[in-house]
Amino acid sequence: MTTTTTERRAAVRETAPLLSVRDLTVTFQRHGEEPFRAVDGVSFDVRPGETVGLVGESGCGKSVTSLAIMRLLPKRGNKVTGTVNFEGTDLLSLSDAKMRDRRGRDIAMVFQDPLSSLNPVVPLGVQVAEVLERHRGMSRKAAMPVAAELLKRVGIPDPVRRLRDYPHQLSGGMRQRALIAIAVACAPRLLIADEPTTALDVTIQAQILALLKELVEDTGTALIMITHDLGVVAGLCDEVNVLYGGRIVERGDRHPLFRDPRHPYTNGLLASIPRLDAAGERLTPIPGSVADNLPWDHACAFAPRCSQPIEICTQVTPQLEVADGRALRCHNPVTSGWSGPSAGQTEGDVAR
Amino acid sequence: MLRYIVRRLAQLVGVTVVLSMLLFFWLRSLPGGPVNAMLGERATPDQKARLEAVLGLDQPLHIQYVAYVGRILRGEFGNSSAVLPGADAMDIFLARFPATIELSLVAVTIAIIAAIPLGYIAARRHGSILDNATIVGSLVGIAVPVFFTAFLLKYWFAVKYGWLPVSGRQANLGCTRITKFFILDGLMTREFDCAASALKHLILPSIALATIPFAVIFRITRASVLDVVSEDYVRTAEAKGLTNRVIRSRHILRNAMLPVLTIIGLQVGSLLAGAILTETVFNYPGIGEALVSSFRGRDYAVLQILILMAAVVFVLVNLIVDVLYAVVDPRVRTR
Amino acid sequence: MSDSPKPTNPNPTNPIARYREARKERIDSLAQLSARDRVAVGAGAGGPGSDWTPSPDEVSVTESGTIEEKPGVSLWRSAWLRLRRNPVFLLGLTITIIFVLVAIFAPWIAPKDPVTGYLIDQVRRQTNPVPGPQPGFPLGGDHLGRDLLSRLIVGSRQTLIVGVLATFGGFIGGLILGTLAGALGGWVDSLVMRLVDVMLSIPSLVLALSIGAVASRPSQWTLIIAIAVVQVPIFARLLRGSLLAQRSSDHVLAAQALGIKRGPIIFRHMLPNAMGPVIVQATLALAVAIIDAAALSFIGLGDPDQRTPEWGAMLGQAQTYIYDHPHLAYYPAICIIVVALGFTLMGESLREALDPKTRR
């Protein structure tokens, strides 16, 4: 199984990327305050049909990355540089109107909190149908049956009746399904899911992830999965980017990364997940928080929280070094290897 | 929904009962008591004694109160002593009320048409010069007394340049009366000069009166749009690639209008208070002007019905607004 | 699993370990400080809260190195720190201070006696009802030949007295009703709130007029009482709301757990905490009271004694001379507007500074 996956992955890596993010930097600037780089030179590719994870704690810049790709950041108070190449066009240099044409049609997004992400005073049907009206040029009358079909497809029972319902009349899981229906309405080539399961119960989380996986496999849509939860990544992603302090610190295909995490941060993240095969063992959280970060300029931001820092970590910025489809930004990588879940023992064994 | 309306109606009844009690005690505490209030101060002792017997003022308080409520329900408030001596107070109210409704409706319409777009624009350009200018403008607007605004308008546009009439409700054209709403009457009878004259008389008072609701509606709209714009569902709408027009009308304004609607209902009170002043400045024959004349002439019969009706109208309008709110907001409607 | 990396015991000479320890201590002490002074700043320091949102505010907190620069600041102190640099607030404050000073020292500032009809000889009912500006009388006289400037200056007193007393009266009334309703709850609450609803449902001027009608003779006191009554329900609602919100808050529960009686809890723990919004409301209410007082005098509810100058009444009398002498109305109106604006600007910026929603 591992071999076939590796072969498949190698083949995927040969295809031209659908989305290619290069040196994406988002700087927040508020007058009278130091500018702050929330995203700091992030580069990664997403190929057609591929599922890519962006993983990290709160504040690591993963959501800002997704909003920058969608050009949904507030107009004032920030500066976005770099390129976001989508099928040969740089999204960042598109006009507002052209970008508007692409959002919801070519690239769609699923947000974290399904209740607040749906308009409370507009019936569900209209909220699904309006995407079709906008991008497919359908009339309301023509769009409604399609909307019902979409709701059915994402597993909402009795969809025709639900069209007239309002978001507050649905359960949390149903709302997230509705948001997904809205996102996939125009069969986008890229779907960005920003912590789509964080606000949901554990059982519902699994259902939503299964639904996303099914949709991706059926339609060949590429997916960027943004999450702080490695459990989510384990079951879904082909490739994983681990972000820390606005930069990618480690990248790799799922299996190698889980089997052999090189960055102490990735290692720490894996050590802090409850595992079924480690019953009775204590979880080891990463000490400190993002607030302890050092600036990247002359150091490794993670150094103050690192389990194995060396002197150079507080003096020299580590560079992202790429080799064999893996990338790592660390002066003192984990060498011994983490004797966690071995190969082929990934998705099912991670609780959640 | 129905339960909601029933509950609001029950509240309305409660408010009216407390109000009638207050009015009852208010009448008794007036100088000279209720007899004076109903007959006026110039009545003869003989008349007074007869009325006292009819009103049963020698009876215990609770019986008097029940009798008082009965009189209110039958519309017997007594006769005017100063506003229109001898006339029934209820008739005076009925004659004056349409004038004030006409004035208030035009004023609120002006305020809404001007305030909501301006509030929306100010919010979307949050922090811009336009935003700050309108904010300061609305604060100044609140500080300027309505009667001074009315005074200024009257002086410049009516007295100095004579473009618009100085006072009154309509020129003496011998117009036909159907509904007592003069503009409506003029349109119905095709006496367009009558409608035009009524409209001309309304322009200045309604602009003066509109300043208060304008400032309030503007501020609420701005604050409410600012709140809504940062909501997740607006970001979702942007992520859908919807046009600006759809985002504005369906996703921002439809949500932002909910608090605005409530505020418009609450404005009825300050509108009536403002009508008192504007009508006085422009000698406009509505209930506001009647209130001032009845107060100045100590015409308690008229004063009494006007106070009662002012409160009832306020509560009724807010009931209507609440029901409207429920219609607009599905979270209330489908509860 | 024996070789899973544990947080390694930091070598005390390790530079990062030292850095980390120092950082922790600072945050801990900050958190303690914040708990004591109810700081808003400390909340962001830990950072385990919500996911990163692109709000530039949090940046200053999450960004490394800025935390220690923010000292623990109490609500009022931080409000003052922001107000001190707010031009709107400073303008309002200046206007208010000047107004209060003028009102207090009016008799000494006013160049002439406001009651004597110095120019009465010039007044001709038909040809020259209002004497114009002339040496010694920069704004001219009124229809009784009295010095307009002196009357405006002395009139500020009346405005201040009526405004302050009426607002104070409204506050006291609201305090009693609001405390009864909010502290006792139950049927007292329902009864008081129904009464308050009724008072709110009568338009302010109508309510004031009906209060004025009860008095057999209008006077300054009728005016004050009428305006105070109008303010009562507003203060009552405000205090009740604040008390109700506090009833289940931690510091009240803590006081109850310590066995403190209801009275002391209300007066020593709950009411002082409700004072922030009340002070804001009082500032705004002062502006409203001044405008309402002017409006009521304009209608004729005020002191019928024409000798005491009062801005609203002066504006009312100016109506008679609107055709030829609109300046008689302009001067008092400008006084009212400027003073009301001063209180409004001050109140609005205070409200914004104390409102956690707008603390940005």
C-alpha cells in the first residue's frame, strides 16, 4: 500500500500545479504600531485533485493565508505581496471585478463557524441559489431545484422543505453541510476549508470530514484543508504544510511526515495528539504559546518553545531546505525519529 | 408569531391601565380638581356643584375610578374651555389629529430617505472625512433645538424670501374635505391646487421636524451597518463572488435594518414632542399646537385627551413596529 | 515509547531557557496585575483563545516583545488615557468648563445689570421696537431696553441650575426606582418597570407639560421637576439593567458567599459598578435637559417672571420680532446649541471610551 501511494504521489507531483503560491506575505500595519507579518513568505503548490493541509496553532497565519488567496482580507490595514498563481493567472493582480467572477466559481471556501457564516435572515434555498444565479446565470426558479439537489448531495434530509428554512432552524452539522453545498454549487476546481469542523461535535466532525473526502474524490476538486488538528490531516490530506509564526517550517507527504517528523514543532504537535496505541501514556503538550515567538529576522521563531534548541537558533534564521519532496526549516532537526505510529498505521489510529 | 402578538397586546393593555390610573390621579391633583378640568375655571359654582354630583365625587375612590374609565371608553372628556370654547374635547382631537399624522409621516419619510443611505455610506467609508463630518453633523443636529431649526427655516424661506407659506396648513381655497388628510383629499377630488397648497405648507415644518429622527436613524444605521459588515456571513457572501449590489441589499442592509426599524418606532415619541414645537412655530393646526394652547389656556379637558392619546399612539406604533420586526426577522417569526 | 521527547529539563545556562523563564514570569505577574485591576490587556497575552483573525489589534498583543510595554491599566484610567488625546472630548470639556465658569461668575462678568431697562427711551413700539448695537451695548438691547449681552451672560446661570438640578432629580428618582426593581426583583420589579414603560411611552414634552399643568403657577421649580420626571425612567432602566446584570456576576456571588447582607452588597458592591454608564447618561441627559428647558420656556412653562433672563424664554420672545430682528433669536439659540453640544460631545466620547465594544 505504501508503495502504491508513493508511486501515485510521485505521479501527482509531475502534473502542473492548479494553484501555486509563491512568497506570499501579509503585513498588518496599524498606524502608530510596528508592522506585523502574519504570513511571511509562504510558498506551496496545490495540484488538481490534491488535498493539501495547512496545519498550525492559532495565530500561525494559516487562516490569513487562505483569506489572502481568496482576496478576502479587509481592504485597509494590510499589505499582501507575492504571487498566487491559479491556472496561469495571478489572483493578486486581478481587478476586483475579475476576482469576484472567480470567487465561488473557480475557488470556493468553507468557513469555520457555520452559524455565523450563514445569513440569519435569508432562507437557505436563496443562499444556495444565489451562487448559481451569479455564476451560472440561472433564474431563481431554475436555481431552486438545483439547490435542493445540492442539499441532498451533502446529506441534508428533506431538502425541498429545507429550502425555505432559516439557518437557526438547522443543527450545527446541517449548517456546515449547507455551507459545503454552497461552496461546491458551481463545481469549483479548488475548495478551501478553513477549520470546517472546529465548531462541531466530535461525531459530527467525522461525518463532515467524510463528506468532504467523498466530494473531493467524486469531483476531482482540489482541497486546501486548514486546521490545527493533525487528526483531521491524517485522514484527508495528501500533502501537509506545517506553519509556524507565518512561515512553513515543514512540508511532506502525509505518510512520511507522520512516520518521520523532522521539525521539533511537528514532532511536538504529534506528541500532543491522543493516540489509541499509547493508552496510559501522558500527552506531552508543547510548552508556551505563540506569544513567546522570537522574530524570524535573526532567529528561529520557535526557539523559545523548542525541546532541543541550540545556540545558533537564537542567532541565525533557518532556511527552508527542500529534498525528496520534503521541506524543513530547522537548525537542529529531530534525528532519532519518533517511534509513533509506523507506516500504514495513520488514519485509523489517531483518535478523532 | 401569534403568541408573540398576543403577549405584546397584553402588555399594551397593562400599559393603558397604568396610564389611566395615572391620568385619574393627575386629574384629581389639578388645581381645582376634575370639575375645573371638565368645565374650565370660569364655570359658575352652580354648574360645578351639578357636575360634582354627576361625577359622583362624593363616592369612594375606586368607584370614581371605574366611572372615570367608563367615561374615557365612551369618549367623554368634557368640553374645551380655551382651545375652542364649548367644543367637545374628543372632536377637537379628531379634527387635529390627521394634520399631525400628515406632518409626521412626511417628516419620517424625509428622515428615512436621507438617513439610511447616508448612514450606509458613512459606515462603508468608516474613518473617512465624509464619515467624520456626518458624525459631527449629527451630533450638532442633536444639540440644535427643533424650535430653533423651525425658526430659522421660517425666517429664511418664508419671512425673508417668501418662497413658502409662513403658517397654517392650507391656503383658503374652499377645498372639499373627505378624509381630513388635505393632500390625500386634494388628490382624490382632483383639486390639485388644494393638494399643492397643503404640500407647500408642509415642506418647512416637516423638514424641521425631520431633523431629530434623521440624526437618530443616521447614527443607528451607521452603527448597525458597521456591525453587520464585520459579520462572517458577509465574508461568506464575498467568498461566493456575489455582486456588490446583492451583498449590499440582501446581506448587509437586510440585517442592518432590524435595529433601525426598532428605533424608527421609538422615534414616535420624540416626533410628537417635536411636533409640539414645530407646530407652534408654524402655527400649524395639529395636536402639538393644540397641546400648547390648551396648556397655556389651562384647558384641561383637551390636555387630558391629548396626553392619553399621545401615549396610546406611541404604544400602538411600537406594537406595529414589533409585529413588523417579527415579519422581517425570521428568528422571531419562527420561534 | 520510552524515548518520546519530553520537554527537556532546561539547562539553566541555556540562553533560550533563561529567556523563556523570564518571559513566563513577566506574563504571570501581568496576569495577576490584570486580575486585580480587571485589565482587558491581559486577556490577549496568553493567546490560547480564538483562532487568529486578521484583526490588527491582537497583533500588538501576540507579537513578541510588545506585551511588557503595556502596563496594567484600570478601566477608568485607560478610558482617561484615550480621552486625553481625543479632540472631540477635549472640545466638549472646554466648552463645559467655560460655560460653568461663566455661569458661576455671571454677575461679575456681565457688564450691565440684566434687569434695568437702560435703553427703554429708544424703544418705539411701531418704529423701533428693539434698540440696536451701540457703545456700551455691543449686542444692543431687547424689547424692554435691557442689555442683551448681560442678559445672555446671566441667563447661563438659569440654564446651569435647571440642567443640573433636573438631571440630579432624574438621577435620584431613577436611582430609587431602578434599585428597587433591580435589587428586589419579583413583583416589585414588574410593577416599577410597568410604571417606567408608561412614563417612557408619553412623549417627553407632553409628560413635562402635564406635570407643569398640575402646578397652579408656573415657576422655575415646575420646569425643573417636569424635566426631572422625564429623566427618571431613563435612569431607572439603566440602573436596573446594570444591577440585574451584576446579580449573577462573580464579585456579587463572592460577597454573598462571604455572608454579606443584601443592603451592603447593593450599596457597596453593585451600585458603584453601575456608575460608569450612569455618569455617561448624566452627561448626555444634561444636554437634553438644557434643550428641553429651553423648549419648555419657549412654550411658556418656565418662570413667568420676565426679569430673570433665560435663554429659552428669550428665544420665545424673539418670535414676536422675527420679521425685522432675527438676531434676538440667534444669540440665545447659539448659546443653547454650543452648551448642549459641549455636553453631548463630552458624553458621547465618554461613552465610546468606556464601551468595551468600541475600545479599539
